[in-house]
Amino acid sequence: MLTQIVTFLILFSIIGCILYGRRLIKTEKVDAVFGNPERALGGTHWVIVGSSFILLIWLYYSWDIAKGFYPQSANELCQVGKVNDSLLGLKYQFPIDERELKSTSQIKKENKNLKLISVEIQNSDKLNDQQKMVLDRFIDKTNQLIPLLTNEDLLENATKQKIINLTGKINLLTENFQKPDYPLETEQELNERLRAVEEEGGWGITKVNAGSGSIENTLEVPLIPATNRGLKFHAAAQELNLISDEFFKLRNHNPQFKNKIKEIKDQIKAYRKDLDDNEEVASEYAKNILKIARRIEFASIYPPDALDKMQSAIVKFDNAQLKAQGGLRFIDIFLFPAGTIVASGSNCSEQGSGRWLPKPSDTFNKFVLMSKPSVGYKDVPLLWIKMVDVSNVVGFIIPDWIADILPGEYPVHNKDGIVKQNFKGTVLKIATGDFRLLKVPVPHGHIWDSFLRVFLGLVFGILIGVPLGLFMGLNRFAKGFFDPLIELYRPVPPLAWAPLIISVLGIDNTGKVFLLFMVSLSIMIISARAGASGTQLSKIHAAHSLGASKKQILRYVIFPNSLPEILTGIRVAVGMCWGTLVAAEFLAGTTGIGFVENVAKKYFQYEVIWITIFIMGMLGLLFDITLRKLIDKYIPWRGKG
């Protein structure tokens, strides 16, 4: 129901915003010419259209629309897939989906193989004339096997009768299949089936283990038929499997063929046994001829017209099952783009875009479960609040070395084994968080850990990179001294630094934050340097003529002129930091978005992978929108000369 409402709201939003946008265009000022930046301002309705269109595409190609409007369609297509899977082997024998009879293609293939071996034997310089003559005799006898199978006069009555019986079973199945009450199901069987359907769960439902609180993976598509139409196809598939098994056990082996194949086997076996070790080539050719004879023996080769009635029966049933699908065929065509539900053995699965593109409804359910502290992901929620003692917060903020620089010595125990605390020891206890005060709510979870790492790395990069970049843009010594150092490490991909930094600084937050600091530092230095060196000289001369000092010129002229470049650099650095963080958490980590995605990748948890992608995109967008607002508010002169 929720998916249906969301789909209608999306369609309404797209149509309504497009109509509103077209109407708004007619009221625009005529002097808003092409190229005027004012034409690109606003347009929230177009943002809604773009976002809604992306969500609609996601709903459609993930098959969530099919799930929302026709929740039983996957289960019914699963039963249809069982029938198609059962029919596949039978139809493969006939020119239904193929161009020719399976018997014909096998005969052509083996005749070609025998011809190739014959040519190789005649052209071989490692065989003597006697060996070639014997091998040619084996080839001739193998060639004589096929006519013994394709001659209708040699087809045994027992084999004919089995083919007739199988044809009758298919025709009877077709007749029963077309009946509305097929298959007959007692009330007890109906209740048992419905109970099993309820226990199995729905299409794409995620369950949580009540004992451990962990997320359980369920069947991709429910197997037990949940509807009467699904039951019809399920029962037909079971009967078809029996017919198919019986057909493939059948062999067209008449007495003449049995005698001939036994003769070939015995003669080739005796011939290879009598060969010497230096006659290995002749032995290998004889072995290959025997392989062809055995393939002919196990192939389903029949006279050309022997299976015509059986083929007609299969086509008749196939048409009946296509007709019985009814509107399900249109659901499959229009609401299951780029794939369908297929059956293989006893399992059904999604084959197509719906397999790797999780449904928004399932993704949202999984996101809610992963956000709960009782479930989470690897015992850590995505984002939650936990109560932490103030001492831990203080110990995290205040560095321990503050106590070391204070005068005096740390307390020492007396002869009674009692330690009396002094001022320096008290400061150390505060700096290390070795005290208890009160608990405060603190963000906790994978999202918070990743966010904090990116934020800290970015802040340190800004605090050091911006002043250094401005210094390099204003001083030739600074530019000459620092430029080689910056340009030496900047082109190196962050992933190349990651193993070294993590191995030196450890897998905890220190190594990851330092790696992000390195990424953001070079970007901020280049942005600040470009902004400082790009200041218009006329503005600096004007400030000099008004009597401004160097500090005033730096504060009121150069720094404001550099701000657009600096903030643009921050926007670039945010994206680079997120990409680097995920890679670092891939390599080492027990928390964070990258860690979650790395674990989900190993277990093919597509919903979790898409959740991490969405979270990273949203956090990056949040950073970017914040920076856009700051740019619009604090540097309104950007782009206006």
C-alpha cells in the first residue's frame, strides 16, 4: 500500500512541477537573456522533478512497483518458471525453441567429428598403413551405428509404446491443466499450504531473529504457491518433471544397435590392449573413436518422424500454459523490465535488474533495522544515541601532555601504601578521563564514526592548508620551499598512502583521520594559493592608496578574494575525503560506512550496499548544501567581478 501511495505521489509531483515550470517560464522577465546567472537561480520545482524521476526509475527497475501493486506476481512467476524449467529439456529435443531436432544436430555433429578424425588419421605421419587401416575400419563401424537408430523399421514396439504413453500423459496433462479446478485440493491440503505460505514469508521480507537480534536472510522469492493460479502451474511442473525423467531414461537401443556397439567397444578395447608403448598415437585415436561411439549410444536419437506426435503434444501444452498465464504475462513484460523470475531446480530467483538493484521498500526496512541498537550491523547501529560519562568526552578532547608540562612531580605512594593526590595528578586524571561525573547523550554508530573522521580530517586540512596556501600565494620563498613537497605527494593516489599510514599509525581513528588530513591538505593549499595569487592588482593598489597596512590588505582584500576558491576547494575535498575514507575502512576498521559495505559485499547483501551508497551520497550532499549556503550568505560577490 505504501509503495502504491508513493508511486502516485511521485507521478503527481512530476506532472504538477512540469506544468508549474512551464507556466512560470511564461512570466519570466524578457531581459533575462541566455547566459544571465539569474536564470539559474531558484527552480525548486525542477529539483523535485529530477529527484522524483530518479526515485521512479529506482521503483520501476528494482521491481518495487510490481511488488507494491501485484505482491503475489513474483510467487506466480516462480511457479511459471518451474513449468518452463520442466519444459526446457523436452522442448530442447524438438524444433520448438531450436532450429532443428536434437537428433539431427547430434547426428550432424558426430558425423563431422568422425570425418575430422578420418582426415587426421590419413594425414598423420606417426601412423603406419596397418594402423590407419584398422582405425578406418573402426570409423566405418561407428558410422554404421547412426542408421541403426534412425531406421524406423528397426524401432522396437516397446519403445514405440513408451513414446505413445508419454505423449498420452502430456495430452492428459494439457486437458486437466485447462480445467478450472485443476489440481483437486482437499480442505486439509489447502490449510496446510496456506500455513506454509505464511511461515515462508512474502517476497523480499526481512526477518529479525528474536533471540540474537540479528537480521536473517530469507528466500529471495517464495517457493510455495500462494494463489490458485500458482498452484496450477506448480502441480503441472511436478507432472512434467516425471514425464521428462521418464523420457530421458528411454533409449532407442534395438538388438542390432546393441550388438554393433558392443562389437565396437570390444574390438577397440582389445586393439588398444595389444598396442605397444611406442604406439601411443594409434591408441589415442582409437580412444577418441570410442568416445564418439559412446556419445551416440547415450544420445536421444530416434527416427525422423517417431516423435512428431509427442512434439505436437508439447506445443499444445505450451500454448495452454501461456494462455493460462493471462494478465500475468503483461505484468511480467511491463513491470519486470530487464529480466524476470526464473526457476532452477527447487529454487526461484530474480534474474535481471531487480536482483542487484534492491527495492526501496526492502532497503528502507533494512535501514530501519540496522538503525536500531538492538539489531544494528555487527552489533553497532547505523546512527543512535548512547549515554556516555562526561569524563570520556573530556578525556577525548584534552590531550594528556597538558599534565606533563605542569611543574612538579606526579604523586608517589607513602610507606603506608597510600597515594595522596596532588594538583598535577588531578590534572592527569581529568585529561585521561579517569573520573566519574554525569552521563550525557552522544551520537553513536557507523554513520557517526565515518562523519567524525571526515570532519576532523577536513578541519585539520583547512586549519593548516588555508594559511599555508595564502602564504605560498604571497611569498616567493614559501612557494619555492613548499611547492615541491606538496606536488610530490599530491599526485599519489590516497590508496597508495593508506597501507603505509595505517600500518604506522594503526587501524584506529588516528590513521584514518591523518590520511583524510593528507587528502584535504593539498586541495586546500592549492585552492588558497590560487585565490591569493588571483587577486586583482587594482584592488591591492587601491587599498595601498587608502593607506591600508599589510594585515588590512590581507584581511579585507586578499582573503575575501580567496574565499570563493577556498570554499570551492572545501567542496572538492569533501568528496575526496569520503572516497578515501571508504577505501581506508575497507582496508582496516571495525566501524564506519566503508566497513559495513565491505562486509556486505562479501555476503552479497545488495540492500546493505545500496544503503551505504545512499548514506555516503546524502552526507556528501549535506556537506555541499551547507557550503552552498555559506557561499551565498558570506561571499555574495562571487562571480560578480
